[in-house]
Amino acid sequence: MGGEQAKELYQRFVSKVGEGYNPEKVKDGVFQAMMEVALVNDGPVTFEMSVDPKPVEHK
């Protein structure tokens, strides 16, 4: 997936999350920016999201 396609997918994801949740609590950063992040699991549960890739249709 190219950068522009990835950016569009990211923007759609953020939009969908905002539709299903309080949009004022959904924040995003700068897409493709270099950043260091850290995570402290300090709660009752951690969710990991993954999907199987769609099969490629050969024409």
C-alpha cells in the first residue's frame, strides 16, 4: 500500500472511531511523522487489533 492510500485509510479509521465514540475524545497526530512512544499497561485489559489480509484477485 502506498503512502497516499495508507493516509486515506488512516483518516477513514479515525473518522469511523469518532462516529462510534465521543469525537472530542478521539485524537490523532501527524500521519507518517517520526515519533517515539511508550505504553504502560495500567488497566484491566489491553486490546490488540488485527485483521487477515483480503485475498488478491488475479485477473
